[in-house]
Amino acid sequence: MSTPLADLAWPELTERRPLVLLPLGSCEQHGPHLPLDTDAAVASAVAERAAARLLGELDLVIAPVQSYGASGEHEGFAGTVSIGHVALRMLVTEIGRSMLRWAGRLLVVNGHGGNLTSLADAVTGLRGESRDVAWWPCVPRGSDAHAGRTETSMMLRLRPEAVRGERAVAGPTEPIHLLMERLVRDSVRGVSPSGVLGDPEGASASEGERLLERMAAGLADAIRGWQVSDRGRLGAGLAHGVPR
């Protein structure tokens, strides 16, 4: 079964040792056209869709989304709220320690690439304490970097009313590895005044549905296999995408 943790009362968990899915996102700028909670919305949707695919196979609980992450690279834009890497690493560590007093396993479903360093460190530390924890990245194969066609398509599927299509503009479209040196030196604002890394042109809800379903299928398969890398990454051998 799959249940939102927030809907449960404590006696309903006393006889269970569920796998808990924790969506992890961010509150950060996503260009002039997408909402600040885009990463959190995608992570939540992928976790929920994967859980639906596993109904009848596993005892699953979906925790409330953690909507604040490490988004320092976006702090040149109003609306961004970053708790930084130290705080995020501590937050994930303490959530894991507390949650696994009653849960059997914890999987952090990560929607924001900037969280990756501190997330992997926290999960590796928890696993070193003999806790069954892993993380998984919401990254469709071939996706653009930030607030481009990929994320715009997914938000058109999830919350079309929150997409300001008339404000959408293209940003730099080079592959992210070619922009990385400038991003580290100048932050996102210095590389793209709009905050977009990619081009939203051609985004559609139908494409967003395909992207979300593909990630959900990849996540469900990874959960079934439960193979965890040395850095805590679940299903690292599965070809659904790569961390960002």
C-alpha cells in the first residue's frame, strides 16, 4: 500500500516497517515563467507516480515534501530561499535518524541538482550508521539544464495555471558542462539574466507527461532492485538518467 505520511495517525504505523519516499526540492527561481517550487513539484509527482506503480508490491509511505534545499547559485534572484549545504546535510541526516526509528527504509527523491553534494554526503553518513537509506535523481534523459523545455513541459502537465507562458524566454543553450566554469564563478545570474538555462520553446503538457512517466517507471524499477552505490545513489546502473 502507499499512503501520505501526513494523513496517518501513529497507531497506524506501529505494525509496519514501510519504505518512506521523501521528495526533496527547492524554493528557487525558475526563470520568469515557472513557479519557485518547480523542483519540489516534480519530485513529489515522480514519487507519487512511482508509488502507484508499486501498489500491492511494497509497503510505501510518502513523506511531506521538503521544499527548501541548497540553492545558493540562484540567490541573485528574488524568491530564492537557500538553506545551504551544511544545513541541508544536517537536515537529511536528522530526518533519516528519526524516521528510521519506525520505518524500514528511506529513499530521498531529489528534484534539485544543487542538493546533490550535501544529499550524497548525508546519505553516505547514514549508511555508515547501518541505516538503509538511498537517494535517486529526477533527471530525464537528454534534459536541458534549468527552466527550459524539460521543466516547462513537466509543469505544463502538473500545474499549467502556474506557467506564465507569455514570459518565457530562452537562455544559454550550451550543455551544462560547458557552462559550469562560468556558473561557479559568476552564479546563474551572471550567466543568464533571465535565470533560464535552455529554451522553453516547444514545451508541451504531453511531453511533460512522457517525461514524468518515464522517470516514475525508472524509479519504481530502481526500488524493486534496491541496489545502492557507494555514494548512496539508488539504481545507479539503470539507464533512466544521470545525476545533475
